[in-house]
Amino acid sequence: MARRAKACAPEPVRRWVAPLLVLLGTVASAVVLLYVFGDDAAKFWWVFLEVVLGGALALGFIWLAPRRLGYRATPSRLRIRTFIGAVEVAKGGIQHAWVVNYRLGLKTIGSELPGYYVGGFCSNLGGLQAFVSRKRGRGVLLELKDGRKLLINPRNPQRCLEPLRLELEEGDERSRSHHADHPRA
């Protein structure tokens, strides 16, 4: 009997701050437009429409992107869902799984929004691909056999990754370098 996939959500974040700022920025832009183009009603409405549609698009992306981020584990693979697609990692491709404290630094490629940090990042753990909802916190670092590092931050790492039957190890820089020097048999 096949085990059902277990869906997991990333650590929650306050998601109302960024949309509120975009909404306030859109309203402020509309007020400025009214002041600047007050005499020319035709120009005002076209520019107003552009500002409102642009604000709505940004607001929609900021609201929707964090909600699309998620993780789903089956006995054979881990699926990481992002805003525009998904990344799948086979269980056989995972060398180590560490529970770590992380701090993302410079983004090399990807998306960085409040509640949605996806892509390549430099971090206190080195270069990695992050799929997390917070810029710093506690997460799971997956070291793959091909040398890549993936970072996720499920609310409950043990329960989320249970179908994979991974041995989650508590990790810091010293213990990971020790295991790299002395791999398991």
C-alpha cells in the first residue's frame, strides 16, 4: 500500500506588512497624480489606471508567492513547490539532512520577497539554494550527492520529512565538517 504524500508548510511569517505598504504606496501615488494632473482629467485617468494596475500586480505577487511555497514528502522523493514551478529531489540523491540555524545573505539569483526567499543565496552555511519563508531561522539543510545544498524551513522538520525516512541530524559548522572528513559506511 502506497503511503500518501505529506504536505508541509514553511515557518509562518507576518504577511500583512508588505501588502499594506504596496497598498499605501498605490494610494499615495494616486494622490500625487491627482495633484499633478488635476487639470487634465484624461491624462490623470490613464496614468491612474496604470498605477493602480501596477500596484495590484505587485500586491498580488507579494500576497500569492509565500502561499505557494510548500514541501511534500513521499517515501521516494521530496517535492518543493515554488511560485512558478517545483523542484523534486529523489531520496537516493540526498547524502545528509541537517537541522541547522541559518542566516541568508546576498542573493545571487532568484526571488526575495517578504515571506518568500527562493533561489541561490550566500549564507552562513556557504552557497546554497534556499526555499524558505524567513531570511534567518531554523531549517533543514539537504546536502545532495551531486554537491548541491538545498535549504528548506518546514514548521516541523521531523514530521514533514518522515515519509522519506531521513535521519535528521542536529548540525552546526563543526559537526558538518567532521562528517565530511569521516563519511559513514
